[in-house]
Amino acid sequence: MTDDSVPIRSICVYCGSRPGRDPSHIAAGRELGKNIAESGLRLVYGGGTKGIMGAVASGVLSHGGQVTGIIPEFLVDMEATRHSLGQLDELIITPDMHTRKHTMFERADAFVALPGGIGTLEEIVEIMTWGQLGRHEKPMVFANINGFWDPMMELIRHMTEEGFIHTAHRVQPLVIDQIADIIPAIRKHAAETVGSRDGEEDVIAKL
């Protein structure tokens, strides 16, 4: 069950709507979903029922967990099927991508990026940007399955060394290789972070 002393109730997962070429990515999605459910947490995600997105949601649902899917209307038939969406505990259909991302941020206490493409990258980078600007202190995790995110970590190091990440102490995502270590790391990070919820309603309103 969730440790009440740590303000983690839900985890937002960003990941590919396609399975990718490495079977371990789908397996990682299912495992993370299972861990989220067994930890008593809610999954917040982009609503897709295909690819890695579908694997995460399936992993949660098949182990008795709760899922909130947030998807824009124009993506419903591209990244999901309406029948599969009906199996989610909560479905939020938004008018556009901006509203989707705003709602995902509002509903989530932490963020995890599994392997994915440009959309996945854009989503986690925007969360990192908000962190850099001091808009939140929620845990951010790169699930580095088989080194998938190594090039991204190298780019962040390069940008920091070149002086373009001016508040690097705010852009320190957790890089975790093993799925089993993600939730414990998120809880530890949240417990060590002070003031992450102070004024959050004002922050959300400004995003």
C-alpha cells in the first residue's frame, strides 16, 4: 500500500503508442503497470491502448489498479479503440494536446518516461522545462531500459556544460535502469523534497 507520509498518489507515464523493435520495452511497460497497481497508485497516461501505452494500462488493470486515460478527440481512433477505452476506470477526452498535457500534469504526482518517440520526448522535456522554471518539484524519471535514454542524458550533460541549463539543480531527473526500482526511487525523492506542493494551485493556473 501507499506510504501516507509520502505525497505520491498517482504516476503519469509517458511512452510510445507503438511497441518498438525491442520486446523488452513492452515487457517493461507491463511490469511498470503491475508495480503501479500493486503499490496502490493510480496510473495517469495518454489514453492509448496500443503499443507500450497499452502494455502499461493493461499491466495496471490486470492487477486490480486504477487508470486515468487522457486523450484528445483527434487521437482516439489513432492510438486507441473506443471499445478498449471503455475498460479504463476514468477517461478524459480533451479538445487539444495542450489541454491534455495540462490535465496530465494536474492529475499526476510523478512522471516516468518509458521508451517512445518524439511525442514521448516532447512530453517529458516539457515537464523538465517547468521544473527548471521552478513551477514544480515532482519526481521525474527516465526508465532507461537497455540504455534507451543514454543519448538523451548525454545531450543534457552537454547542454549543462555549455551553460544553457541555467538552473541545472532543478533539472535532475532520476535515471533508473530497472523497473522494480522506479516506485521506491520516486517515493524516496518525494519524501526528501520540501515544498513541492506549496502554491501548486497557482502554478497549475499559470501553465
